[in-house]
Amino acid sequence: MVLPCIISDLYAQSSYSKSATVSLTKNLTKPIFIVADGICEAGDCHNGSGRMNWGAGKITYSGAWKDGKAEGRGSYKEKRGVEYSGAFKGGKFHGKGNITLSTGFKYSGDFENGMKHGIGQATYINGEIYLGDWKNDLEDGKGTVFLKNGKKYTSEFLEGEANGTAHITTPEYTYDGELKAGKPHGAGKMDYTSGAVYQGDFVSGMRHGYGQMLWKDKTSYVGDWQNDKPWGNGKHYAADFTYVGPYVDGKKHGSGTIYNEDGGKVEGTWNMGVMYGKAKWTEPGGNTDVIKVKPEDNISLINVMKEKKKQKEAAKGKKKK
């Protein structure tokens, strides 16, 4: 007597732990093959309906048989915590069926030649759900993943990996764009529930490359990104000024220029967000002056420019008197 392939071993990889930014676990399995080489407890276990067990009842099959193989409707059970009910053909799962493992993994949908193949829904041990296309026991085609934290995303899948384009909805944002291994990767757009919008490049789920961020207060940043932060050359647009220059780790760093709304500008040097040393101030009319900036004076440079302008105007007024 030969025991059928045991599902709880074959589906061990279906433990599946993922998040919106992690690829789907592959759960390729070898199909079981149920033939009438056990003990027929009841009925006709060759051509008809009957019940058979293997390993002193450790494994049982009850249902339809044809030519000594499971075929038609039936149910398969293991005492170790595996249950399948559905269609069989040639001794294998084939057609509509449902399988449940003691680990908490569940699948309901199409099978072909013993494997998940067609349309189906899987619930994984962490409570997350995949609904969509399957091929050769893997998520393959178009599908939607529902995560426990309320996030969901729809994407094209290839051999268990989310790739191509996707629409992701979460409590924090909505994402439309390219996806790789379950993460935003490539060109995409992210609309945050805070009102901010980012459009540009992503790498492994982070803003990385070139992109534009627009905040709810209408300020914006356009330029280079790295590891989810402005990093490289960029432009920061605010209501009354524009900064053009380099960033490091999300902060102004290096030689940059602030352009005032009235046409004036300040050229200076920043160290991790703090301007220091001497800065060149150019008035709207073209006259220039030097501003000495101390770290403790790093309030808005626009205010520095305005204060400098007031001082000059006051000095001119004194001369006229």
C-alpha cells in the first residue's frame, strides 16, 4: 500500500507572510495522486462511490471513483489537519474545490491537474487575502491583495510576484503606477490622504530618482530623491520664495540660491539645513551686498532679506534728513 502525497507537506510553503511592499510567497507543489491502493471501507472504490483510507485512517478519501482513481466529487482528509472538498479527475484535484490547512491557509477556486490554476481566493496564515488568477500553483495574472492593515492593491502577477502596473489603496495613500516584487518600483503617482501628491520615480517602495512633491499648502519640491527624501539637486517652491540647490538627507546642503518674490535673491552655503558664513544678497534692482549669517540667525532667509531691505531704506531716509 502506498500513501498518497501528503498535502500538509506539499503545501508547507503556503505559510505566506507578506505586506504591501513584499512579494508573494511562491507555493509551487507537487500534485497529489489518489489511486485505489488503500483499504476500501465502504462502497465501490473502483468505479462508483466509495470510501478508502490509508495508514490506518491517517488519510481518507470519500467520493466518486473511476478506473481505480478519484474522479468526480469527493473529499480528502488528513488527521494532521488537511481538508479538501471538490472536484477530482484522474486521481488529482481538478475543477472547483476548497482546501483548508491546520496552519490557517485556505484556498477556494479552480484546480487543474492537482494545482491551483484559474481563478481563486487564498487566505494566508497572517490573515491576508489574494483574489485573482493562478497558474501552476502560483499567483499569476491579474489579482488583488487585501492586507490586514486595510491596504489593498491590484496588480499583474508573474510566478507569484507582483509586477507590472498596480492600483494600491491604503488608509494613508492611493498609488497608481509600476510595481516590482510587490513594491512601487518605476514611474508612479501617490496621492496621500493628507492632501499631498508625489509623482515620479520609485525604487523598492521608496521615492527614489526624480520626482515632484506637492503639499496641501501649495508648496512643492521638484528634483532628485533618494531613500524617500529630497537628495541631490532640487527646487523648493514656497509662497514668497524659491530655493534652488542641493539637498542631502532631506536637508539643504551645499551652495544654493533663494529667489525672493520681489526679484531679489540670496546666494549662500548650507550645512544640513543651516545656512552659515557669508551670503550674497542681490536686490531687485541689481545692487548687491553681503549678509553675514550665523547658525543662530537661521530664521527664514526671506525675513533676513526683508530685514536687510528695511535697514537700507531706513539708512536712505536718514541721509535725506
